[in-house]
Amino acid sequence: MADAQGLLSALARDPARAAVMLDVDGTLAPIVARPELAEVPEDARVELRRLVGRYGLVACISGRTGADAYRLVGVDGIAYVGVHGLELAPDADAWRAPLRAFADVDWPWVEDKGLTVAFHWREAPDEDAARAELESVADRARASGLEARWGRKVLELRPPVDADKGTAVRTLLAEHGLRRALYAGDDTTDLDAFRGLEGCEVAVRIAVASAESPTGLREAADVIVASPAELVEILRVL
């Protein structure tokens, strides 16, 4: 693990030349049984408002739509990029119809985000059986040309286009002319964002780790925290 304090200090010394980029669910907002129940604590909002006034860029790159991420976080001045970066990919629009067909699958906890469809099983009476049932949904999606990705008790179907949180990170940094950045996340798609920081002169990768963390998240991180509340403590020093 890198010298975390040194990396954070390098960002904080010249914030106008740096970006703070964050996942939302599981990172700013604690994981809950259903996405609609998620809340970003007010102490996190306080820090985000302060960071917006200091840093060259503050961004939330979420699995939610950008509009829903803004509703949940509720802080102006942040760049909100939704659906794991797919909102920045024009080629993704052509896959809305195939995805829509899967949005009608009989499943209790389906999120139709237009550019992705997510199936949750956190509240299933038998989580192993639910996961096994969703394997068949994933197989049918792949046969239709879609990608199937597994996350924290969620199966997400998405277009087969070259867009992810990593491409979103690179696009935002290039648009703002920044080469110093922090990214914090907790799930599989956040590993793409970690890779998106490659080539930065200062890069800080923060894992919000738990028993559900995907393989490689801790190993790829420069800083590991155990909860969104601990992440807020990191934000306070920036």
C-alpha cells in the first residue's frame, strides 16, 4: 500500500489542480436492502459542499442514472455521471430496446435504468437460490449480445460498448485538464475507475471495503476504509 498520507497531502496542497471522484451507493451512502432506501448522511454532504469550493473537480460516478445520483446526493456543483459511465457513451443508446426486454423479466427487485437493467437479490429468502436463478437470466442476456456483470448481490445487464467508470474518469480529467485525482468506491465497477487513474501524476484509490468486497478491491487500493463514515473522515483532511 502506498504512502496514503503523502498522497492525500499532495492533493490537498494544490486542490485547484486536482479532482475528487466518488461512487455513491456503498461509498457515500451506506448499503441498504433496496436502492430506493439509500441516504447520503448530512455530514458527507457538508464535506462535499466544502470540496466543491476547493477542488478543480468534484464528481460522482454512479451506477444510478446521473439524475438519480443528483437526487440522492443533493449537492450542487458536482459533476454527476450515471450508469457506470454509459451516459457519456453515445453508442450505448442503440441497446435500449434489447435491455428493455429484460426489464420485463418477472423478478421482485428490478431496476430499469434505460442503459442498464439490474436484478437485486439482497432481500431474497434464499439468496443462493436467487443467485442461481439469475444465472439463467445472465446466460440469456449474453446470448442477446449484452454484457452481464455481477456486483454486491446484484446482476447488471449492460450494452457491449467500451464505456465504464474508468472511461468516465479519463473523460472528466481530460475535460478539466487535471492530472491529480482521488477516486473512492466499493464494488466491482469501481475497479475500472481505479484503472482510469493510471497515468495521473498523483492518484489516490480508496476502497470502502466490507465482507462483500469483490476480489482485488483491497489489493488495488492505496487507502482502505471500513465504511462510508470512515470515508467522510478522509474527505475532511482534503
